[in-house]
Amino acid sequence: MPHDVILRGGHVTDPVNTRDGVFDIAIDGGRIAAVGHSLGPAREEVDASGLHILPGIIDTHVHLSSWLGGAAGHRMLARAGVTTALDMAGPVASVMDLAARHGTGLTLACIDYVRPGHTVDTANPLTDELRDHLARARAEGAIGLKVLGGHFPLTAEATARVIALCADEGAHVAFHAGTLDTPQDMRGLRQAVDLAAGHPLHLPHVNAYVRGTQDHILTETREACDLLEAHPNIWSESYLAPFNGNSAKCANGIPESVATQRNLVKGGFDPTAKGMEAAILAGWAHVHMLRDGENHLAVGEAALEAFRAAETDIGCSFHVNPPEARINLAVMKRANGRFAIDALATDGGGIPRNDLCDRGLALVALNALTLADFVVKTSVEPARMMGLPTKGHLGVGADADITLIDLARRRAVSSFGGGQPILRDGVVVGQGATILCPPEAEAALQAKGLSTIPTPPFQFRPLQPTF
Ligand SMILES: [Zn+2]
């Protein structure tokens, strides 16, 4: 019997299976069927000579809701070589609707935000209200909850309740550090570690807390790594882009997000809609403008027009991430040899910074990471973090999630998700989406046209290996 597909003669880098050399890879029924030499025959041959074949890139921090440019995000992620992604905020209903309409063949999971006035009544929800929200979010397809401390903070006590509830219920929980009494900086990071109280926690974009506001930035970087090393209940990721990503949406003339307000002040602008307009014209606030089906950063008159046309409901980014933190956090290791920050993510998706290949492989070009290190940070550890043993490697029987890259150009060329092409020679060809969802959400998501993989409680709950 011929194989479904053979990728012929690419350089395979698969650290889990200690493979690093030129091989053929055969795919059957969506899984890796064989890795070897002179495999064949196959119904479809892909010439991978000159390319590197990596386990499919998993981005553990993206945004794919209408709130953050999600309609375009699917195409942006596919072009960036991503095959699996975790939406880090929801709202889950919007993420699922957009995935059904704009999907490009990715496997996705979503956690839903705990947001005062939106999903909970106040900034101090009690456990019963949180439990109701989690049940609702799960029914709609989310595998857990996100506390958006830096944008829409809760009280410290309520934040701790969310984390404890998710531990109890086996739900994934992520916390953008920051509470009503503590800002999103090193103080927020220290508090986050305390509030987790030993429970599993996904700590997103560590670089966003390390901006040198409390101490020398390298001292902060070191402290962040030491804190995470001392708390193996916490999985973490950081990103490499100099730009952050916020919502510019204003209510009553004021940006809704406290992070957006803070970044306006940082650039010398009023934390108001008027201040936002001035910042866009001055080139400090970059608006996420849609062009050719993808979001791009834009400033000046055209960007101001887009901000007004969207009635302020548009993404924006500020150049606030210093290189000392984002580069060191990407490469530093612990005493046991694991990376200080488990995963390299992007906080991208609809936010225009899907740069794992572009900026991540620049670290490989600098010999700051090996290519195997890059795979560990963009596929192996993310798969562990998401409880997905059939992803993150290319052993026989693994999901045929594969990213083919042009290492010299730092670009994804082609990719497969479950053996189906997502990206072919730089062109997005994938469709639909496969959702890692609670079993109770499967029927509703399938009715929308989405594929589903049942993901019961506790599977997706991050627990660090103890080695
Ligand atoms: Zn984010």
C-alpha cells in the first residue's frame, strides 16, 4: 500500500526522538507512519530537500477573537508555520465562530476571560460565580479560564480563587499578572507566584513584567527566572517582539484597558481617546490595520482613520519591550538544564507579531539557541504544557503535525496538521479548525462545522515534570 504522503529528503530535527539529519517522513491516516531513508511509494510526494522538517509549531499564546483581530489571525498563524495554538482570552463564543468561518486548518484550544462586567459581575467574584462561569465557558468550548490582571484586574483574593477553582476542576488557568492592588510588573509577578499557592498555573508573557521599572532590568530578568525555577507548578512563556498588544477600545472617552492607559502615559500622552489619537499621529501607538487579509502595524493619518472608523474598537501596539528581557528570557536555562521560561510564544494570532520563525530563528542564526532548542521551546514544551503526548515530536504514531522551514530565510515554507496541508510553498491552503474542547462542547461545535478532539478535565492542566 502506498503511503498517503512522503516528505522527501528534508533535514529532520526531532529532539524527543534524538533525530537530527536527513530523512524521509511518511504519513498515513494523519499520523507519522515511518521515518527513514528511501521510503515509498506514496500518493503524494513533497520535495523537502534544502528545508528543515520540525514538529509542528505550537504557539501557546495567541488571540483569535473578534476583539483582537481573530478573523485575520488564522491566516497569519498559518503563514507563520503554526499548526496548533492556544487562544489566551476568548471570548470563547467569538473564537469558535471565527474559527468556523476563517479557519486555516489549525488545532486550537481556548481559555475564556474572567472579566468584570462581561463574564463576572464585579472585580471580586466569589467561587460560586466563578464555577458558574467556568461551566458556561466549558459548554461553549473553552478548556479553562484566563485572568487578565494587567488589563482588567480582579482583587488578589478573587484571582487566587480562580486559580484554586481551576486546580479543583482540572481546568487550564492562565494569569496575566496584576491585580487591583498590584501593577503588572515585578511586583505583579511575585504576587502571581504567591497567589498560585502551589496550584498549576500558566504564566503568560513573562517579558511583559520585566521592563526595568522596579530595578535594573537584568536584575529583574534574573529574579523572574529564579522565581519560576523555585515554583515548578508554573508553566511560562515569553515572546520576542518589541511591541506589546493592547485593545484601543474606549468607553466614555477613556481606553478600557489599564495597560493601554499606562502605555499612553509612558509615551507622554493623555490616557484618553484624544491622547490615543495624538499617539497614533505621533507614531507611538501603532494601530492593527487589516491589509490583504492580515493585520499590520500602522501609524499616521491612515491609522487614525482606521481607529475612528472602528469607533476605537481596534487593536493597538506600543514599542515597550526592551531587548534585555525578551532575549535573555528566551535563552536562559535552569540548573537542571530545562529552559527558565518553558516556551517561546508570540501573544500573536490576530495581533501582528507571529514571529516564532522570524525572530526565534534569528536566535538560532546567532547561535544563542540551537535548532533543537528552538524545537523544544516552540513544540516539545508547548505539547507537554497542553497535555498532548502525540504532538511535539515526529515519532511513529505521532500526529502528522509538521512545519517545514527555510532556515536561512527564517520562514515557514509548508506545514501539515494531522497530515492535512495547512501551508504549501508559502500559500495558506488549510481550512476549518480542530478544537481541543471539553467533551460537553463537542456537539455544539460540530454543529458549527468545527472538528473536535475531546479534552477531559485535568488533561490540559499544566504540571511541570519534576526531573
Ligand atoms: Zn495575550
